[in-house]
Amino acid sequence: MTTGAPPAAGLGHDPALRGIGAVASATGVSERALRYYEELGLLRPAAHRPGGGRLYADADVQRVRRIRELQELMGFDLEEIRTVLSAEDRLDVLRGQYRDGTGDPVAVVEEAIATLGSLRAEVNAKLGRLESFRAGLDARLERLRPRLDRRR
């Protein structure tokens, strides 16, 4: 997650940063949704304009796309998405610690394994709920098909 501060230099801003409208268009979500993601702590703009307008970096755009992917692909709600993003953020920190040697390598790897295991459990729980839902649909289909066959 990006956590940049507003640009220090006068009225200008980094041209690589995009306003909320451009990000909404690029990601297919509304400006209201982007503000809501921020309110929930899922997204934090890289900077703000002097008047308070939000500015987003490419990493923020990727994060919005990840949120949408988790919603559409996995059917996660925003609370589940917060859990996934928090874990992914922590894994990014651990990866950095491992690479630059700032943490005990064994402890870093152990924490990464625990974090990934927790994410896997979250996915397995979701899959279990989906399997149960599908089994219910299959049972209903099996009850209905004979009715159609009798009418033919």
C-alpha cells in the first residue's frame, strides 16, 4: 500500500500521480467506491492536492484492481479483502526484511509461512461455503429434472 506524503514543492505534483476521476475510469469503479475503500482502510492515496483532492500512484491503481479481482474472482466481501490485503502487505514487509537482511531470516520465513497459511485457510473456508452452496443447487436440480421428464 502506498503511503506517500503530499509533494513538498509548491503547487505542483508528480505527473505520474492521477486524480480520483482518472483512477475511477482506469479501474472501472466509481469515485465514491474509491473514497469508501479509503474510509475502510483498504486504500490510501499517495498524495493530496493543496485543495485536498486525492492523488493516486500506479501502485494504488494496482491495489484497486486487486480489490476488484478479489471481489469478482473470489467473491470476497470487503472485510475479507481487508484480511487478504493486510496479509499481502505484511508479506511485502517480510520479503523486504529477508532480502535486505534486517530481520532474523528464520523468524521472517516462519512468519511468512504462518501468514500464507492463514490466507490459505481463508480461501479454504470460502471454497467450503461455495461447495456447500453448489451441493444445494445440485440437489434442487436432481429433484426438478424428474418432473420435467414426466411431462415429456
